[in-house]
Amino acid sequence: MSYPGDRALDPVVQQRIMTAFGEAVRLYREGHAEECRTILRSILEIDPAFVPAQRLSSAVASGAPVDLGELLGQVTAGAAIRPEEYLAKARGAMAARDFQAAVVILQELLRELPGLAEARTLLAEAQQRGRATTEAQGYLQRARQALEVGMADAAHSFLEAAERLDPSHPELAELREAAERLAREGERHPDFEFSVRSGEAGPGAAGAAPGTAAGGAAPVQAATEALPSPSQEVRQGGAVAGSAGFEAAASEFVFSAAEEAEAPARSDERIAALLQQGQEAFEHGDFAAAIDTWSRIYLIDPHHEEAGQRIEEARRRREEVERLAEHRFFEARDAFEQGRLDEARRLCQEVLELQPQHLDAHDLLQRLETPAAPPPPPMPSLEVGEEDLFRDDFVPAKTPISGSVPVTTPAAAAVAAPRPAPARPAAPRLAGLPLPLVAAVAGALVLLLAVGLVLRGKLFGSAESDIQAGLAEAEKLAGQGQFQQAVTLLQSLEVEGEAANQVRQRLLEYQRQLRSAKTATTPDEAKVARQALAEGRRVQALLSIRQGLAKVPGDKELEALRAEITAVHPVLPALAEAVSARDYERVRTHAASLLSALPGDAEGQRLWTAATFDLAVAQLRKYQVASAYALLQELTARGDDPEAVRLKEFAATYRSRPVDPRYQIFVASIEMRPLE
């Protein structure tokens, strides 16, 4: 399918138009109708035949519903690249578990088509699965280490954690089979328990050992029974020398009951220290270090529940931070491509605050911070000396090429001294050039100047007369009160120099008179404001007053109405300004202040409810599920709002699991509540 607009435009311009349209669709989806309309107006100024922009502009103006998927499909089908090929390659890479390659392919596609929702969804899935695979590899490595030392229970715990992250990992089945085999071998061969009893040495102990050594037929048990007890060794002071080897072997099996009692206490202290260390990393925002620290607890206690809960919470928080960083980076790249360098730099810094190791953000920030290289300085012109026709080719140069200075004897110097050449009469020169050449160049310049003066009247005389005729016609239209036609006529003139200044002054004067003429025909804002004030809608009345004062500055009636409304509560003007700017956080704050002074104010309650709901939706669209859930919980606690309750349950579901295409589709379909 071809480009859905003027096909005569340059392909680069067509691609920029489609990119701008994708941004307009994103703004419309997020509820920024005015910004969307501004971009659509710019698109239609460049290409009035661009059908998707016409349809979306009509829908925004009339408030009618529009199928964004169909519009994006038209733009996607008309793109210079084939997105279905990129999507197929990305899915193939994900099927082969090469998630990094899939991310690279999808990012390349989104650079060309930022509005392609399917690519964004697939990119989020590839990034999430890549992170899960990396973390699962760590658990699998710990499981291998546990199997090497024979800890089957710890290996099972690590394998369960890896399976929760990446159920389709190819190494899971092999390691699980090895863990089960190790557990079965442990059941067949239980650990041996040694118990050593201290025996009393008999009277013939001293002679038993030599007799055994000589005869060689006494049993080992007899030798063992002949050993003195540890208490006897202490009392005897090591006097028993004949059985020293057996005593050393027997002393290895002497265990202390106090050490066995202290082992669980040391394990509890180690677990508590690991919990505290991981909590410190969690509070500093280093979620990866917190997960790694808490995972070590499984080596001590494979079934520690608190460690598992903390690891899940840290993983969820880390995924939220990564999603927010990716969202900010896409905005930074769009701002960079559109020339908004300060905004792109600010967004890159926000990304690096969230993820200091974000390589793409580092690269983009380096491109922003690196100034353009200055042009190289001009090479100095080398003066070429006049060739000496009488120079003897056999005479050596004054300075050798190699840089060495030849050393000659006085006699050789006298023999090799060249004969002075006869002097040549120097030709007359000017600025290093021969005088005839300078004269020829000057003559050519004079001739060109004369031709230009002759042709100037013919080429530009008609243009100057057209400008004067246009100014006269515009003045005539302005005298008849047709200021719009006069402005259009002056804007169509192509002028330069002094005439351009004259046309610009006339244009500004006619535009000012046109605005003054429109002011006389504007509706009565004072009447609208009084009606809104009578209905108890003070903020709406202030908005009407602001519109009226913008058209008629200093109107006494409007100023009196504004003073009357401000006297009710001083926060009302700030609340009206926040409503006009669609700043949901400020609207919530000022509306809460108004409700604290006027608890029964219906307009304040409506504005607080709408701003809280819209702010929660905006947070959900930025993947900040935790903050959105807190706002919805506050909203549902103040009254019966079925839609807020349903949205709160939805947010609670995704607090403990990553987002998916269903999340994005649902959040994009939520309608923002109007503030006006």
C-alpha cells in the first residue's frame, strides 16, 4: 500500500510526517487533545492530502470516537519499511531465546515507526524475558553449586526460583533430574552417626599395647579399650606414651555439646545479618544487590519464607524502575529526533538516575553533550618562488633534503663555489602577480558590474512595481475593513531588503486592527461567568473571566467578578490556573485546600475526584503501578466510585507481576475524566 497522502513529496518528508502522526496518536491516546491537534495542524500544513491526519483531526474537533488501530495500520502499511518482516524476525529471535537480538530488531523498527503499538508490546515482552532469563541463570548456577556439595534441598529451592522466572529454560529439566537423583541416593545411603565412649584404662593397659605389637593377634577392640579417657589424659599430664598414635586418632571423635547447641544460633545470626544487608541495598535502590544478598540465605535455610517474599518485592520494584526508564528513554529519543535537545538531555539524565548502567541513554547523552567539531583552519598558501632558468642543475642545493648540513674543506668550498649568475630585469608585479594579469581581471570585473547595472532595472524593476501595487491594494482593502484579506495579500508577497521591513510593519498593523475588530464581536464572557457563578461553579466562572480579559484587557466588569470570586477563597485563582493547565497534582492539592475551608463545596469535590482519577490513570500509563494503586485506594476510601474500585482491583493484580499486552490494551482504553 502506498503513502496515504501526496505521493509527490520527498520520501524523507513522507517518513517525517508518518513519525509525527505516530506522536499525535500517542498524545491523543494519553488525553492531550490540544497537543495532538497542534501536531495534526502542522502535518496538514505540509501535506493537506494526508488522510489519517484528516480523520483524526475531525474526530478530535467533534469528539467522535476513532479507530486508532485502523489509522496506525494505514500509516504502517505506507511506511518505507515492512514492519511485518521486522516483527517476524523478532518473534523468531524470541523463539530461539535470543532476546537481546529481538530487542535490537524492535528498537530499529520503532525508530522508523514510533506509533506501532504491536512493536512496543513485543519489545516490552522481550526485555522482560531477557531480564528474567539473566536472573534465572544466577539461580541455576547456585543450584549447580548446591548439587556439587550434595545439598539436594537447596538445589530444589534454587530450581523453583528459576522456574518461576523462566519456566521454559532448557537447563531446568536436566538439573531437576540431577537433584532428584541426588535425593534418592541420600535416602538409600543415610549419613553415618559416630558416637565415641570414653573407656577406663585397665591395670594391664600398659602391657597390652606391647603385647599386641609383638604378637599381632590381639583384636583392635582390645587396643581401643586400652586407651585412657580424655579426663585421664589431663590428670596424667600426657604420661601415657605407649599408645600416643591411638590417642590422637580417638581425640578426633570427641565433640562438644556446647558447639552443637551454638550452631543454630550462629545460623540465625547470619540470616539476620544477610536480611539487614539486603534491606540496606533495597533502601538505596540497588535492587539487584538486594536480590543477590537475600538469595544467599537459601544456602543456610532453603525454605526461608521471608527471604522469598523480599526477593519477589525487590524484583517487582526493579521491573517497575526498568519499565519507567525505558519509557523515559523513548521520550528522550523522540525529543532528540524532533530537535528538542534540552528536553532530551533532561530525560536522559532521569533515565540514568533510574538506571545508571543504561547504555543507550549514555550514548544519547554523549551525542547531546558533544559539540559539533569546528571547521578546519584554512591552509596557508605557499608562495612559489620564481624559477631560475639559469640555475645549473649540477650545483647542489643550499640545504639538503635530509636535513643534514654538509661539511666541506675550504679548498673544496673554493672549488665548488658556483659562478654568480647574471642579473635578470624583474618584470613589473602587483601583490605578487604580473601586472598584465591584474589589469585583465580588473577589466573583467568592470564589465560584469556594468552588465549587472544594466540588467538590474529590467529584472527587479517589475518586482518593485509589484510590491508597491500589493501595498496599495492591501491599504485599499484595509480601508474597506477587510483586514483578513489585506493580511493574506501581504503574506503572499515575496520581498527582501528595505521593502520587506515596510511590508512587515504593514502586516503587524493590519493584524492588530484585525484582533481589535474581532474583539467587538466576541461573546459576552461576563454573562457566562455570572451564570456559572450562580450555579456554584466558581472555577468555571474564573476560566470564562480569563478568556474575556485576554480579549479585552482591563475590563472593569470582569475584574469586579474576579475580585468577588477571589474573596470567597484565595486558592480559587490557583485552582483555575491548574485546571486550565491540566496539572492533576496541583488540582488535587488546591481542591483539597478548598474542601478543608468549604467542606460541602460540590465543585471542589468533583475536581478533586476527577484529578485523582486522571492522575492515577496517568501513573498507570507510565507503568508506575504502586503510586497509582495508592491514589485509587485514597479515591475509593472517600466515596462510592465503581469505576475507581474496578481500576484499583486491576492495579492490585499487577503490583506483583509484570505488565503484558492485556495491561497495555486496558490502560489505553481508559477515558480521562474532564476537569472543566
